[in-house]
Amino acid sequence: MKIFVLDTNVLLHNAGALKSFTDNTVVLPMSVIEELDRFKNQSNELGRNARAVIRELDRLRAKGSLQMGVKTESDGIIKIISDTPEAKSPVLNGTVIDNRIIRVAYTLKKNNPDTKVIFISKDINARIKSDAIGIETRDFEKQKIDYERRYEGIRTIGVPFKFIAGLMETGITSSEEYNLSPNEFVIFQEDSNPDNTILCRHVVGDKKLVAIRDYKKEIFGISARSMEQRAAIDLLLDQAVDLVTLTGEAGTGKTLLAIAAGLELTLRSKMFTKILVSRPIMPLGKDIGYLPGSKEEKLGHWMEPIYDNLEYLFSQGTLEVKNKVDQLFKNGVIFLEALTYIRGRSIPKQFVIIDEAQNLTPHEIKTIISRSGMGTKMILTGDPDQIDNPYLDASSNGLSYCIERLKQEKLHGHIRFKKSERSPLASLAVSLL
């Protein structure tokens, strides 16, 4: 049996963390309980997780003494340990809460030489400090993916000219030998001529790859500049795909394509009643009440990238740009919403875009996707390599987790963009700076 000492941020990240260590002993230092108390009144995800953990501890308390340890359903033990005077190390100042938590792990290690004591934290600095004083230290591994082997939604396969020629003629080839996910794309590339390519999409039920012939198809005045963008357009316009995830570096066209598809399907095709756009207001999902002004004014500060994309799309035509964009908001065709207020809603027949989704936890992503009503299509965009949330990384953020967990589902399609299309200067910055 091992002893796991949990940092507060683990429980705030995932309220189910208490039950994630099976038949081992989970120790919560008293400082963790005090920090949970400090978060419990918040209306965001942190507050909800804090309250859930406190309720679970109260339920366990009814079964026995948390000081002595209460047995869980999985034959583990959960204990709360006070920050006793002997819980100290030569280098950690006890006035810092993180240090007091680490000192409990240090004391347990010292007093239990025959038992493995492991400190679990989402805080990189806390992990560094605990490791520096000889404590085995880990990140919370549940809901993490192998980011180095991430699913990209599109792959390139080299083939002879004869294969390309046959595919051009028939438009269909078998997918059985390639081990593809539903809605995964393949770029077949001629071995002797890399410029000779054809894009195909996997149709899982029929075990076939179907060629995408209309490369120049436009959505709201813009057309694809790369194979990845063409594949994304195919997914965005497909009524059978309810969830599309788009990832890539800055300038690859993720948000622009999503908004263009929303306008195409809402204004022109009338498939949806409105476009709902949201993005994390602040790291860890703070409420917009922290910002000055009315709700619209508060959101406006954080939605500037959305406005920029809308103005770009309308500038492609002859309409007066600013008035047209303002009219869309006034008529309710496009609706901006804070993620805080999406929880608890049911969203039917809408085109929903969640931008910068890499800053959300797996639980927040689950909460958002589960709001989808009948006829709703949801688009998640983001760059897992650019995360502002201090307790998430490329492997543990909600967007990466969602892509990995849903890659085998027919209702989901994913594309990872690799090339910036914003401008030559933007491409240069992404590649060299």
C-alpha cells in the first residue's frame, strides 16, 4: 500500500481525485481543507469542485474518524493530517501554504521508511520543491493523454501513380488496411511526384475512403488554402458530424473557418437558428463579474478575435462591414456567452463555437458538450501548445482529452492544422520565434 499526499489543486482540478487511488492511503493535509474552504463559495468550476470534495469528506466522516482514517469502497483509506510541529524540513518555510502541504509529505516519508510516500500536485513549482527535498512527486495522471502520439485526424500515405489514377477515376478505395478512425482523412501522395495528391475521407460504416473532389468549395466567401483546411470544411459542413475539434498554431485558420461555416449554415442554409460563440474569460474560468461594464461590454474585451474574424469575412464582399457585423449581434444571429452561464442550459439547433478550448479542464469540456440539444453542432478550437491555465498542459487539458476520447466516434471529426495561413510574416513568427 502506498501513501498519496494530495495538493489542493488536484481536488480543484478533479473532484473525483479522492477516488482515483484505489486501495492505497490518501492523505489530505489540514492546509488543503482550509484552502477548499476558501474556494467553496465561488460560482465557477473551482468552487463546484471544492464543494463536491467537502461533501464527500463529510459523507466519509459519518462512517468514521478522518483523523484515524476512513475506509473507502475501493478498500483504500482517506485521512486528514494536521500540520504538526514536527512536519518540517530544513529548507521549507512554513508560512507558505504549499510548503506546509509538502512538509506533511516529508514527515510521512520520514516516519514511514518502509512505505512509498508520493506527493501529487498539478503545480509545477510545488512538484519541483518536493522533489528537491527527496519526495517522490507526480502530476495527477488521470485524464491525461500521450500528447507526443496525439491523434491528428489526417495522415499522408505514399502510393504509386497507378493508385492515384485509379482513385481519381472511381473516387472510392477500401479503408480496411489503414486502421483509420471514423471521419479520419488521408492524403494519398504519389511517391515519385509529391505534388500529385488526392484527399479522401474515411466512411467507417462502409469501410471505404471517399475522395474529396471539390477542393475549391467556398464557405461564406473563403476557400481552403491547404489540405487540412479543405478537410476541416468538409467536417464543418457535414450535418452528420455533431462535434468538430480543430487544433493548430496561431494563424492556421481554426477560428476563421469555424465562424465562416457558422455563417454559411445559419445565414444561407438556415440549418441553425443562431451562432453561439464563447471562450474562457480568464484562466480557471473566473466569472465576467471581475470585468467592468455591462455583460456585452465585458464580453467584448475578450471576444475581439471573434470580431476581427467577422470583419475579415464581411470585408470580402461589398457590404459596409461594421454595420453588418453590428446588425448580426442586434438581430441575435450571433450571440456571445460567457462559459460560466452555459452550465445548466440546453442549447438546441445552434452552431456553437468554443474558442481557446485548450484552457478548459476535461470536466469543463464535458459540461459544455453535454449542453448540446437536438440539432446543435459544436466546434472546439484551440492550440494545446499555448495554455494560460497554470494547472493544465498539452497532455491534460480538456481539448486534448476530448479529442483522444472521442476519436473513435462517428459523431466527431478532428483536424490538426500544421501551417499558418494568416500571412508570410505570421508564418515566419510561428516557425522561428
